[in-house]
Amino acid sequence: MQPKIGVTIGGFEFETCIFNASGPKDETLPLLERIAKSKASAITMKSCTLEPRVGNPEPRYVDLPGKSSINSMGLPNLGYKEYIKFAKTLKKKYKKPVIASICGMSLQDNVTMFQAFNNSAADIIEFNPGSPNTIGKPIVGYDIGEMDRSLAKLTKICKKPLGVKLPPYFDFVHFEGMAKVLQKYPVEYVSCINAIGNALVIDPKKEQPVIKPKGGFGGLGGRFIKYTALANVRKFYELVGNRIKIVGVGGIFTGVDVFEFILAGATAVQLGTVYMQEGPKCFARIQMELVSYMKKRGYDSLEDFRGKLKTLD
Ligand code: RRO
């Protein structure tokens, strides 16, 4: 018998625990259809804003050695009205959950978009307060008071299952502060982690940063952030895992990586840099690798090991 790797999030059946992260190659309908036709178990759309945005000047995404990346895309997107249309098309053509990602420039913008997505075909709404790349805007997820005010307002409006894409935290005080806020509201899942913000990668030959926006400062993704992602998954699983699901994202390239995230407490995982670098076939490959690793370890389902990280005693 094949191990079971399906999951339920927000009442929706996901055929596997592996789907795409909001961000890489998901801004347009043809790109979203590529995801729909792959083995990704859901279709997550690019974070959207009220108005369309062209994003930051190029170069704004660079692959780094060691299966990593730096980006300062600056939220290029077609504006939320397009994603409402895309959700309708995707739902008609494909039988997968569709996740809308919302990243407004203000709370009022977010309110407007949440209201609009309530009446859309999108199944789940992911609130993104963690983008490190909007010039002149702080990372909202680092302001616990602002997160409290935002979630108070948005959860009153939101009629769909709500996910929150969190930026990475590095200190137990911050994990605990954020967990306290999350516990006040009907949040279905948190997605840990967005890129590690404001890294600087330098090309020593050119004596220049590798990306142009913000003097070269951008979000780090891929392998370099896997252990920070695992730590965030584990901490939030410990703090809020009894009532909020955790979705792991950050540096997942193999089935064994997925296994580690589930062991740390993740319900499912999202793929970012690996999808950017390998394209849609990564979903099938990683799914197969997960299944074969579970077989090797004698596990029949994800529940057999989810959250069951052992201690060293
Ligand atoms: O578009 C971006 O620059 C971007 C976003 Br909105 C985000 O949430 N995370 C990221 O690494 N880049």
C-alpha cells in the first residue's frame, strides 16, 4: 500500500501535502495554469495589491550557489481584480484548491481586497504581512501591535479559511508575542517562513550587489534559510499547533526535506526557490521522494510522524 500524503486545510482536500508558495512564477494566468497542470496539490497565486504594480527595477531575482536565491521583486502583480478572475477560471478548469494571497499597502487596502475575495471562487485567503521588499514599507509582521489590529479587522470580514504568511522570527520573545496574537483569531494556518529580509549578496569581481533595488538588499530564499524555516515551524507548532495548522516553506528541495518539516509539525509544505529553479516537475519529484522515504522508514501516513520530533536524552 502506498503511504497516504493527502491533507485537509480549511475543509478542502489537498491530494498531497506539497504545493507552491506564493511568489515564484505565479503572476499571470498561463503561469498559474502551469502550476494547475503539475502535481502541486493546490494553486497559490502571487500576492496582490489594490492597483497593478510593475515591481522593482531589474535585476531583482538572482539564483545563488547552493540552491538559494535573493529577490527584491517588489510585489509585481496585476492588481486584485485580475486574481479574482483567475480564481474563477482555475476553479472551472481544475479540481484543486485555489489560494489567493493578499498584500495590501495599507489596512484599508486589505479590507477592500478581503471583501472582494469573499465573493470570489478562491477557496482560501492567505494574508501576507511579511514581504521584505516594498520600498518605504516596513515588514508588518514584525509589528505585533499592527498584526493584532490587522487580524482583528480582517478576521471580522473574512468568510473563507484564512492563512497568514509570517516573516521569520529569531527570538523566543517574538515567537511568543506573535503566537499570543494569533491565538485570539480564527486563523486556519500560518505559513512559515517568508524570505529572510534584507540580505546583501555581493559580486566581488564587479564590486557590486547582485540585485539592483534597495542598494542590493533583498529577501533570502532556498537552502540558506531551511534551518530558520524549520525552527519557525517547530516553535509555532509548539505554541499554537493545537488549533492552528502550520505550513512549512523555506529551502525545501527533496522529499527528505518535506519529511523533516512534517516531523517539526508542519501539516503541509510550499515550494518557492526550488520551483523557481526546477520548474513544475519539482512537485512530482519531491512527492515521489517523500513517499519512498516514508516507505523506507515504515510510515503509512503523515500522522504517524507529524510533530513527533524526538528529544536527545
Ligand atoms: O514581491 C516580492 O518582492 C516578495 C514578496 Br510580496 C514576498 O512576500 N516575499 C518575497 O520574498 N518577495
